[in-house]
Amino acid sequence: MHIKAIVYNKTRKYAGHTIDLNLGDNATVAEAKSKIEEMTTVPSQIQWIVFGTTHLEDSKPLREYGIRDGYTIYSTPTYVEIQDMPNL
């Protein structure tokens, strides 16, 4: 599955940047978050993944939310502070 992710983080290093994700057909939201972390260094634990107006649960497959090739998800910060990374 090939989807796009628009990524935001608190430091504005990623302020609406679009990245391409190549994932397996049965990829979960957690796998998408891991791929975003690999590509951006934004920790998966602070990523809030949204599709349309729905927050996506980590354990569910992307397809369960109706996400298909070419669709776009959003990664925004949760605003939960991580002691080791206060500015992310």
C-alpha cells in the first residue's frame, strides 16, 4: 500500500511536510507510525494519526478505516511531554 502522510511536530521542523509511505497491504496504524518515525525522527509515541476526522487506533489495520492506495493520513503531535524530548 502506498499512502501519504502529512507530518506536523512542535518544533516546526515538520510543519505540514508530506512524506510517502510504502507499507504492506495489511499494515497497522502502529506500523505506519514506525515508518513515519524512521523517516522523520518524530517519535511514534507522540504521533496522533488522523484520517478525515477520525483518530486511528494503533492496533487496527489501515484498511479497516477505509484507507487505500493514494490516500493521505495526518500525523500531529499529541502534546504529551516526553521528559527526554521536551521540544518534540
